[in-house]
Amino acid sequence: MPGLRQLALALICTIGAGIAASPALAKQPKAASAQQARTKALIAFQRDLVSVLAPRADALPLLGAALLARPLPEQPKWNDFHSLIERAVAAPGHGPAERWVQLADCDAKADACPNADALAALVAQTPDNAAVWLLKLGQDLHNGKHDDARTDLAQAARAKLYDDYTGTSLQALAHGVSTLPPPEATLDPQAGAGAAGVQAMIVFGIAGAQPQPGLQATAELCEAAGEDQALAADCRQLGKTLEWASSPLARSLGLHLREVLAADEGEREHAQRERRDLVWQVQQFTRLAAKAQADRAQAQHLLSLARHGGTEMSLMLAALRDAGVSITAPADWTPHSAKNGETRTGSAERTRR
């Protein structure tokens, strides 16, 4: 499903791949040169933001600095992602959000992801968060520990909430990008949002790279429940928690579990209707956020919502409400119609891939 993470990639692509995506621009050397200069200015601006935030002592600005530093190549050792997230997890005001981002401080080439120390700390600190157990479930299945994965699923089913802390990352980034004004060279002359558009692009682009729990692995495990009544019961209970999850993708999995494990046709149809509404919400938010690159007021409003914290889901719903967009899909709307444009969902089809 194209949730905030997929939307973020659409926004951030102008930094690195905008020229390649446009054959018309690729044929225009002057346009390509201008885009390259803007890309260079954006990277330099991001480095400056890290340098300004790095001396801070509190966890939230250090989290913002770490997130900003993570995609930057050849950062100085004292200002790179590793050193900054290490400081953030030990700083005053730290919490599970910093540990969650620390999961990405690992060597993927050595098959050492997620960060083992961060995962162990999250299991100890937040046993009531289903996202942590689903993260562990994915790791255990990857390592062939199927019995442990089944235990992880049971723990996730007993958890009280699901939070992947994207909201906190958005908050840290939204505060972080406001510490310096974007230089003139970073502005897109073809967009009308100015500095706010640049800030929104950075915030939502970087927050889109949060570590992800094993949602696909969870879906596959639950779909294979068959006659295993205990497994099916855990999956139903987990689904109820996920329906109130912090992210659209996890909420979609919750609705999918309710649909495939429904006791009757009425319950199945209700889950399908709610998932249809969720796809509508994500699509409409995607349009609002795309508008932010041309509309200064829209960009400023999204940044304001991010600074207030909350979750990815609450930010999306607040943005729709404030824009006067219904959160219920129109009766004649279908997610995959040519009229509406194809929208990939995070339901069974998307989750299984």
C-alpha cells in the first residue's frame, strides 16, 4: 500500500532520481545541470542540519540528527548515523523510538540486521508493543527458528498496542529541519511551496525509511493456520490490535486477518469495506502530500502536524479532516479502477508479495 513510506519515496525522489525519471528533462542539459546543482545543495543543506543538531544533548534532536545523517555518504565519524543514534539512545528523554531507529544501525551485507542489541532492548522495554514481537518474528523465521516465531506471534497477540514509532521520527525530523532555513539553491523553481516544500520533502522522505516488522511473514504464518485453532485464535486477536495500529500498512494487515479468519460472511464483508476505506484514505493523503510541493500552505500544515507528534495514522487522518476530505470512500469508488488510478493496497495481495 502506498502509505506515508511510499509517499515519502515519491517526495524524496526529486533529490536523487528526478532527472532519470523524466525523458524530457534528460534531453535538456541545462535542466539536468540545474537539477544536479540543486541535488548538491540539498545534500549540503542536510549536512548542515546534522552539524547544527549534533551538539544537542536531548534525545529528540539527536534522533533527528541521526535520521538526517543516515542517508548521507562519507559523514565524519563523530557526526555519522552510528555515533548519533548511540548518543540518542542514552540521552535524557530517550525512549523506544530511539531504539527502534537503532535497529537500522547494522551491517546488512553481513546479514546482521536488525541490530541485535536494539532488538533485545525493545523486547525488554516494550513487551506490550506488538510491533516489537512481529519484528522478532520476522528475524526468527529468517534464522529458521520456527518455534520461536510461533511464540513471538503469541506474544504479539497478547500485546496491548502496535507502534512502529514513525510518528516520533516525523516529529524529530520536523523540528530538526526548522533549525536552519533552506538555502535558495535548494528550492525548486518549478514548485511553489518554497522552503516549506523542501522541508516537507526531507521530513517525509527520511521518515519513510523506518525499520519494518515482519508483516509479510506474519500474514503467511496466519494464512497457513488451517485446523490449528490455537494459531487461528492468536491471529484473530493480533488482527484486532493491528486494526488500531500506528501505521496504515499494519492496520491493513489487521483487516486482512479479520477477513481471512472471519467466522461468517457478514464479518468478512465488513473487513473488506474497512480496508477499502483505508485504501481511499491513503490515496487521498498521497494526493494532499504531493500537493505540498506546489502549495506552501499545505506543506506548512503537514510540517505542523508532524511537529505535534502522534502516529503515522493519526497524522494522515488529521490531514484529511483538515482538508475536508471524507475518510469513507464514495459508494462508486473502487481502488483499482482506471478512473481512480491503480492503488496498491496493503491487504492480502500486497502483504503476500
